[in-house]
Amino acid sequence: MPKAVIMAGGQGERFWPLTHKDFPKYRIKFDGKKSLFQETYRRLLKIYKKNDIYIVTTQPHMKMIGEELPLLDKTHIFIEPFRNNTCSAIYLSCALLRARFGEEEMVSFFPADHLIKNEALFKKTLQNAIHLASHKNNLVTIGIEPTFPAIGYGYIQKGKPMPGFSSLWQVARFVEKPNLKKANQYLREKKYLWNAGIFTWRLGVFMRAMERHCPDFSKGLNLKNLPASYGRWPNLSIDFALMEKADNIAVCSTRMDWCDMGSWDMLFEKSHKDAQNNHVEGFFYHKEMCDSLIVNQSPQPVVVLGVSNLLVIQTPRGTLICQKGRAEEAALLSKKL
């Protein structure tokens, strides 16, 4: 049976002051009930059996994952010795799964902190990707048809369609986060997709591709001494290490309602709004406010009067006040504290 691996890690820097190293982004409760991590796990349970879902993370996150999923079987957690970017996390997971299940086993990787609302389309998209990867020697990624000129996402340019497969294309190239002019061009051309960071492949296909394009990982692999392996492996993203180099990459295009929740601005865009287009949480009072976000996780009240297009985030760690559209700048500014 196909396996799923949730990638849970990160320092929680982009949602200052709410997130930090002890409260990463995947713990945010977007609907006030379940965290992004819990929603990811719940969503996968509709597709996979519980015994086919795994987590890859580092030791500092183990306690938090235990709090998020207290009934999770600890043998289904792959523990990295230390953070070393996404290629190391994915390669370790594939090596451990190959040792258990063999090279023909199928695996898909999912970030822990994405927001996906159309779950029926998510399931169909994943099934399409798995269908291709099970029949062809392709590394398959998911691409989202863009709905606006996003500058916070990487893009994938579609190549030729995959014969005999629906909504699947060869990948012409990966594109870094563009400026607004380029993003508008990509939107008009309809040849570009947002890079969702979701991957599907057979284990043997992936391991052989890594041996060819990034041999440092296979040469340095020692499952009995992971700290030594990690000490020899380069700190690379999976896109840079493999996906941008390999010639057998395919992309499954989809229109599912997806968001990687990269900033407070994106959270506002995806949140439920009141009649004045505000989203508010916590202890607050506002009047004559519109098009704004208030999140208060402190016991002290927030009072807002006569403002628009504002982000106000208050926690015991600090307070963020900035114009909408500048949340990423504010996150960088917070590093100077």
C-alpha cells in the first residue's frame, strides 16, 4: 500500500510574534479547533490507512508532535539528528521506508502546515499523481493553477502533456519566486503552476535519481549512524538537489483550494471575514474598522478605531502592527530584536 510522510519542522519565523521555535507554524489553529498539522493528518486519513502514515521531524519537535497527535505510534516517526533542509528529510524517509518495504513501494510527501479546503479534489489529484508514478519511472510533483499573481510562491512551467494521463505534464523548468511583473506574465500565459511542495514516487525511482544527480547522499548513508550521515550530507532543498536537475519530473496540475500559509497576509486572504471584511480573534473591541486582521492571544484587550488594511497581532511575546501586504517585511524586521 502507498505510504504518506508528513514533513514537520521549521523555526516558525514568518508568523512572528505568534510562532517561534517552540511553537512552529504547523501548530496554528486556523479554525480555532484543529491545528494545521492535525488537519493535514486528518486529511490523509481519508486516503491512507493509519499504519501507512509517517512523520519526519527532528528531536526538538518530538514533544510538540506528541501533543498534536498523542495516539501516534512512535515507530511511525522518523527522527533527524538535526535540521538539514528538505532533501535530507526526504532522503532519510525514503531510505528507511525502502529498508522496510522495498524499492517498488510508493510514497508521497506532504508539508505539515498547508491549508487545503477542497479535499475531494485533493484526493483526486493525489490519485492521479500516484497512478502515473506507479506506471512510469517519473518523480511527480503537484502544481496548483494560479488564481492571482503570487510573488511568494515558486512556479513550475509545464512542458508536453504526459500521453495517456489526465492533468499530467512533463516539467519544462522550475522558477524561483518572481517579481510582480513576472507573476502577472505567468498568470496570463497559463503555462505556469504554483509549486505546492507535494511529491510522489516509487522509492527505487527516487533513490536511483539521487544517486545520479546528488550522489553525496547515497555515498554518505549509514542508517545505523545517522548523525554521521547528516554530517556528510549537504544542506539542500529537494528542489535544488534533485527536482531542478532530473529529466524524469512530471507535474500534476490541479485547481484545488491550496495555500502554504506563508504569512499573516495569506492567512487573512484565506480566513472567514465579517461584513466589513475583517477577521478577528481573541479579546478585542473595534469600531469603524475594515479590511483588517486582529489576532489577540494575550489576556489584555486590543481596541481598534477608524483603521483599514491593518494587521494587528498581539501575544505575550510581543505585538505586531503593520499594513496589509507588509507582513513578510515585518517578520524580517522582528529578527533584529
